[in-house]
Amino acid sequence: MSTESQTGQHDRDPQKEGPRLLVDVFTLTGHPGTGKTATLIGRDGLAPLLHIPKARIFQAGEEFRRERRRSTGKEVLGFAVRSIHVDRELDSRMTEFMKNSLDTGTVIAEGRLAGWIAKKLIKEETEGKKPLRIVSILLEAEEEIRVRRVLRRDIRRNPSLTIEEVRKQITERAVKDLEQWRSAYPELADIDPLDPNLVDLNKKRVYDLVVDTGPLEIPEVAGTIYNFLIDKDFVGLPPQAQIYPDP
């Protein structure tokens, strides 16, 4: 893939040349506790590494929490139940965000339906423009690992939270989310959008890379994804750049 692509031109920083994504849309998907947020925007995350500004990152969960704060003045603690209407509105905004990447430059979308929604757009042409170039990553981890991660994250805001409560929330949420997605999108009636082996109508895998984050620290997860992107020519490297992480 040419480093002089349209997306590359948008991402070029004449003052400080660095690694840049050569796709239009990058999605990061996974169940709660797989490490999506830290892998994306943490200190050792992909967005800082690839010089993607905050304005070109869409995080479905953060968008929901921001809207809830705006409408109620309250913070969302733990797992909030959302209506189908709210989910569809968020998904619609994320879809438009992805489509606009042909004008804004590379965008990153993080959410549990982000990969599935993005791959639906591959065949679409927006206002006569070329189809989007998309790469989708799925993060996985065993449920008990995810439970403990979510507990560590949320107990700071809710000191009375117990591991049993988190385990119940995660289990129930997986069931309710799938039911709600299938109610909102008939095409999901017989599939799980977070299935690592999910394929599209052309029998091509929806997820270009599946990473088991259970045994890994965040820099290792980010490094695994980054090296995959380089190997597949999805990243343009400046002269004398090194593969991440530095051995």
C-alpha cells in the first residue's frame, strides 16, 4: 500500500514525521475488561503512537457517558442499561464518523459493534467516493480475567463493589447486549458480532486480527497490534523507524 495514499497525506505532520496509519478506519472491539480503552488511548496506547488526535477517535462508551452526564448531570457507574433507541443513535453517529474519514483522514472507532459496523461499510461508496479501507481488531480475554480487571477499574469509583457483583454484571450484560443488538439489527439474528471467527457475506473474516490480552500487559497488546499493522503495510514508517516495542 502506497505511503502517499490519501489518508497518509491527511495524517502527515510536517513538523514531526512519525508512524501513521494508511487506512481510513481502524476499529477496536471487545467485551468489557479486554483492555480496549488502555490499548487505544493509554500512555502506551496506539493513538499516541500513531499520532491520532482525539478529534478523530470515537469511543462508544465514552460518548454514552458524556451524553448521560449532559442530560442528567450524573456520572455513569458500572454497567448502565441503555435503550435500543440510544444504542441505534450511538451506532448511527459512529457510522457517520467512519464515513467522514475520507475527508478528515484516518479515524479510530472503539466499541463492541465497531468492527461489525465498519465492515458493513466496505462495499459502500459515500457520495460517489471510493470504498473505505478498514482494518478491524478484536480483543479477547477469559471471563475471570475480565471480571478482575473491571473490578480494579470500577472499585475506585464504587468502593463497595464486590467481585461477585462484577461477575454477575458481566454475565448478564453479555446476554442482554446480544438480545438488544439482535432486536435492533435483524441481520444479527443468528450471529454474535463478537465472534472471533465472524465472516461477512463474502465469507471473509470481519476481524483482521484477534488478540488474547489475558496474559499480556498493555504495551504488549499495543505492540502486537502495531507490529501486525506494519507487517500488513497498514502503517507508514518514517526513515530509521523501529518496530514497536523496541527489543
